[in-house]
Amino acid sequence: MGIGDDAVEVRAQGWRTLAALHGLIESALERSLGESIGLSVVEYTVLDALDRQDGWHMRMQQLARAAALSPSATTRLVNRLEDRGLLTRILCADDRRGIYTELTPAGRELYERARPIHDAALEQVLEDAAAQPELAPVVDALHGVALPALAAG
């Protein structure tokens, strides 16, 4: 195995470790949010993205990017959340062809109840992962990424 092959293997191992941590986080959040408040992780992600946006609304394309979903999957998800009274769609005032998706008061209230549940589950799973030698470096790296973002925000 040459130096180039070693570098590829190191990156591949890093990716596998990151994927393992992601799987643990996703499972913990899915379980916690689902059992406590009846939301999936992707539903929470949409509510969170809208809550963080000025005016609590976004265009569908922005929402698709924020949730890492295809446009069609985003539409289906927004339809489900709209049917539950958590989101509504409104025409864009400056571009009548554009449509915004917006949090309703019920969506905002559910998000406010869900956020501490999400945050506690995330904190716990990261604490547990940090105790595993193979995952600890990735958890440490996440903390390193978060600190500059907090300082900038």
C-alpha cells in the first residue's frame, strides 16, 4: 500500500466514523422527538429552519436545501406539515410566482416544545459518543466547528 493509498484509507475511515456518529445521533433524535412530541427528525429540521429565518418563512428551494431533501420530498413533507396545521404557504409579495412556506402559530408552539427535547437528546448522544474512543475525535471536531460559529453568530 503506497502513501496515496494510505491517505485514501485514512479518509475512508474518517468517513465511516462520521457516518457512525451521524447514525447514532439520527437514531437518538428520531426516538426522542417521536416518542415525546410526535415529530420526525426531518420534520423538526424544517420547523427549525423556518424558526431561524427572519419572518419564519422560506421559499421551497431554500427549505429543500436546509432539510437536505429533493424538491419532491420537500413538497410531500410540507404537505404533511400543512395538513397538521404547522405550516402554511403564502404567495411571495415581490414575485407572485414564488411561494413561501411559513410557520403557523401552532408550528411555532410545537417547535418551542420540541427544541429542548431535541437539544437534550443531542447533548446526551454526543456525551455518550465522546466516551467511545473511536468516536471521541469526531465529537471533539464538532465542538471545534461549533465554537467559531457561535462567536460569529
